[in-house]
Amino acid sequence: MQKILFVCDKNECTSFGRLTLNLVKAVSGKFDAHVLWLKTPKFFGEADKNATTSQDSNYESHEVWAKSLYTGYLSFRSPLKKLVKKIQPEIVFFIRPELGFLVPVVKGRAKTVMFVHDTFAETLYPNSTKFKLLNLFYIRPTVKADFFVYNSNWTRGQAADHFGIEMSSKPGAVIGCPIDSALFNKPETKPTFEEKKVFLRKYGIKNFDGMCLNVSLDEPRKNIETFFEMASLRPHVAFVRVGKFSDRLRAIVNEKKLYNVYHFSEFKAHELRDFYRHADLMVYPSLLEGFGLPPIEAIACGTPALCAATSAVKENLDGVCPLINPPTDAEAYARVIDRVLAGENVIDESNAKKLLEHCSMESFSKRVADFFNSISGATP
């Protein structure tokens, strides 16, 4: 059986870590799978340093430590080279372009595949010296990979524009992203209004007519300011956000006196599922997304989504749920919130079913298998 080595620098609770494990599942039975976890204290706790390397029946796990990805620029290279020499994989699969600096380490020793998943740092932070350097030294070498996979057609187009002919001329495929349907699914019975109120009271959220949920990072592209503006327009509705509550966001909430906004830094997976299920609406005004899993996870849990008509979100959800253009029009979002709280179903159930089938693990696995079959006889 052919060997494949996945390289990931994020833990299993992050989107990249989960994606890595989903890729392992997708190739199970077809490849002898290995995962190299590039571990740093930011994403792996101190306890991990003393723990025995985990062993999953689906793959063999390896690890190497560094203080950060930046110090790993030098210290990750030799361990990766030694591991490739030891296990001799046919394919080395990098989980994100920020690991592009490692592509030349294994170039010529195995077929190299890069998963391109999102927009690019300098387009989000054009004046940041940090991100200019990140792009120059870490991301630019990703074009040296032999093959590319993408999570959306939108990302593929962005990558072609950003990297040019050196990437766009090479073989690639859009494989998407799967959702965990074993976790994110509808409850046997839809929660009643009273059951939702009881659920929210456990988290200190009381005396509101409904709840809108947002799951996002604190980045300009996430358009959280518009989410807060919705809260200002509808003070009788609770607006719950899952994600880091930075000083910047805290200042906005305090300035606007948004007493109906609640923040939770993180949830365990089952807690997030329960919030999806008890929300009246998932609101996702993000300006730029390579894929956008949260609104799809919410729909899988039986909760409607309301999103911005932008990037891959529009690609995935056009015809499924209401999309707002321009994405900063808080009044337009608020009007849809009113319709949902009045009992209107704003989801096209037929299109939602097709979307969830497309995002199923079964469908994802087929696309992954088709891609690997397409490159099996190709010469890098």
C-alpha cells in the first residue's frame, strides 16, 4: 500500500487539525497514512510535551516541537527530511500555504500536494510588515508544490490571481471541506421557544425574544462590526458570538452599550452543536471566506443561516439561504432576523439538502480519491 504523509501545524480542535483528520479518513484503506504534527506551545499544551505520541488506528502519528512557527522555519526542516527518508511516502500533503517553506525540503523525494484554503495575508493586512514577511518567506514557496487542491472554486480563482501561472498551470482539483455529520445534525425534535429560553439561561442569557449566533475569528474580514450593528438595531434579541473577545471588540461593545451581546471564547464541539441547535439564526456577515463552514454546520443542525453575498460563502449558499449585498447593510440583516423570529422559514430545503450531501464525508472522500487517482501516474 502506498504511503502518504500529511503535515499539519495546528491541533485537532482547530479547523486545520480537523481537516487533516478528515483527509486521513478519506484515504483510509487506500493509503498507509502518516501525520506529522508540527507542534508549538500556541496550539499544543505543555502537557503534550510529556505525552506519548498518540496512535490512531487510521494513521501513524509523528511530532516535532518548536517555540513557534517562526523558529520552526529552521528547526522543522531537518526532522521532516529525516522522516521522509525513513518512511518513504509517495505523497507529502501540506495542510496550508503557510507551510510552503517546507515544500523544497521534500521536493524530488515525494510528490508534493498543497491544500490552498483561503485568501492571502497581504490582501487582508496590506500594510503589515509581519504579513509581508510571512508571505515572502513562508507562503511564496508553496508554488513549488507539484499539485494543488482547493476548498472552493473561489479560492482557486484567488490563488491563480495571487500566485500566477506558476500555480495555475499545475494540476489541481477543488475538493471542498466536509462537515462532521455525526456531530452536527438535527435533534430528534426541534427545540421549542421555552426550551431555547431554558438553554440560554444556563449561560446567563435571559429575557430576549430570540438568539442570533456568530462563530468567527477577530479579523477585519469577519465583519464583526456589522454583527454588532445588528445588535444595536435589535436590542430585544441576544447576539452571541463564539470567538476571541479582543480589546478592540470590547471597546466597540462598551461604546455602543450593547447589553444584548454575549461572547464565549471557545466551546467544546458538543457545546457548539447545542448552540447551533438552540439559535434562531446563524448570522455570518464575513467579507472573505475560502469556504465558510459555520453556516453550513448550523444548517445541518436545523438552524437557518443568514450570510453575506461574498466569496466562497456565496458559492456554497446561493439559493440555500438569504444572502445580503452589500455585506455591511445591517438593516437588511435585521429585516431577515425579524422574518425568522416571526416564524418564516428562510431556507430552501431542497437546495440545503444538496449542499449537505456535497459536504458529507462520503462525498468529500470521493473527491479526494478522484484527485489522488488523477495524480497517481503523473510525473511531478
